[in-house]
Amino acid sequence: MKKRIIFLTAILGVIMLSACGKTDSTHERANQSTSSSSSSVATEAPVTPSTSSEQSDENSKNTGTTKMDLNQIQDGDYSSLQGKWKLEAAEAQSKDTTNSTPNDFKVTKNEITNGTITLSDAGIKYNGNTEDVTYNQVSSTAGNGFGLEIKTDDQNSNQVCSVEFYPIGTTGGYTLDGEKVNSKNTIVISSNYNSLTEVYVEEETNETTVNASWNAAKDQQLTQFMSQWGQTMDQDYDKYDGRQELKTSTGTEYPSGLTKVTVQGQQASIGWSENGVGKYDYNVVAIYNHDGTKPPLPNHITYFFAFHNGQPIILVDQSRDGTPDLGTTQNAKLKAGFNSIAKS
């Protein structure tokens, strides 16, 4: 399928902290090293959320929903949307039709449909036809974050369809009674051929209203811990900053690459979660990577700090080719450090 990505607005630049003094050892060590390192170790700066992140975190606490993953959505993976949704508003030819519009909205891992328009990795299907799509990054009207618009590729057609995604904490997409529908995750489905716009918002569920397992304060503690622990291991680690993909020396990028991994040899539901509570079996809250410099190259150690059934767990990837298979870390001190922070 032909896909084109159009960037409509400039995105805030992301400053990546580069680790220096990479060491030759890339094998995970079960116990803390007692050797001292003379190399310079870059200290990870504590994460300071942007305005949009702060807004999203606050809204997540109030509504009990987790932020939708736009990267996964663009890849045709709708796992982060598999919650309970309701039709908030519907409008046809500038007239409210909410009460008379059937709610046939459904979300699966690979498909989104309102009964008339269906979005999948193949494109947008409507009126019996499946069209290629373009991806547009949509600036928030208030400048706090951005949304994603997926639109049929044929812009000259009178039957243009679009599906827009606005994560919790952003604004834009549809005005309802003078206010933007942004207190919850929002999906807007519209089409020219029937002049219909439908707005769906994610509702609270028992799964998403449990207390968050992770927050900014714990993330800062982990950052400091990894800086100190990395020095004792004579290894420097780069951290996923929540925005730009973290790339390992083998070319795998995380967190998007989590859709292709296995966990201890088994297919597993694993993905990024800002608060450790989500729809995955493994909700990853932090990712750290160390690239080795000594042959055989390339090699790396990538740690995934996550919550599984509400309990902290650290997964590690040291794969050099093929499908990455994540296993649990054997480093006792690393596990003890994360457990202490997670339960604080």
C-alpha cells in the first residue's frame, strides 16, 4: 500500500543526550561490578515534561484513561485504542444527528470501523472501495501536543474520508458547545460523500481507573539510579525520552519495535505506557539502551522497565539479528533498585 507522510506543522525539537565513554562489555552482568571506570559517564537529566505532557498526565489522573499511541496507530496497530468508546456527537450538513445516529463503532488491534467507514493497514474502506491514505500530523489549536489525521489519498475525489486521533490533553478536531473535546482520548470520523462527522470519546473502565503505577517523580528516581548503576557497571545508557525513537546499534527502534518482539519465546502484548497502567500484558514505562564497541559488532543491551499484572519487571534484549526475544534480567541489584522505586 502506498503511504505518504505529510508534516503540516513544525514539531518541538528533541534534545538527545548522547552517552560517552562506551565500554567494550555488552553482556548483562548478574551482579554489580566492583571495577572502577575512568571513562566519562553522561548523567541522564531528569525528565522534565513539556506543557503537553503535564496536561496529559493530569488528564490521565482525572479520567482514568491512558494516552493513545500515535506511532502504533500510524503503523496500523490500534492496541492502544482497545477500550470502551461512546458516540459524543454526530453532525450531518451542520445539523446535530447524535440521537439518530447508530453507534456501530468498534476497535480491534487491526481495524477501526463505525459501520460505514473502516480503517486498517490496507487503507480506508468505504462504499465497497478501499483507498490508499496519507498521514497528516495535526497541530493542536492551543499548541499543546498534536493529533494524527489519516485521510484517503485521492484529494480530488468528492468522497474524501478521514479518521482523526487526538490524545488526551490535546485540543482540536471538533468543537462541542464551544469547548474542544479533549478531556479524553478522541477519535473523529468524517466523510464528504455523506457529509457526516462523528466524534467518539474513550470512557473510563475498571481496568483504566486503577491507581497509576508510575509517575514523573519515580521516573526521575530511576534516571538517577541508572546513571549511578551504569557507572558501577562501566556502561553508559541512553534513555527513551518519550518522543523520539531510541535506536539500538542493530537498527531496532523502540518503543515502536515492541510490536515485533517476543517475550521469553512467546508472543506477548507489550507496549509503551506513561503510567504503567494500560491494555498490555507488559506496560513499559522506561527504556534504556547501551551499545557496545568491542567485537562482535553490532551488540547492545536494552532494558525495558515495565509492569506485568501490576508488578514491576525488567526485560532485557541483547539480540543481534532476527526477531528480538526479551527475557527477564538476571541482575539482582538492578531488579532490587527498580522494585524499590516502583513501590515507593
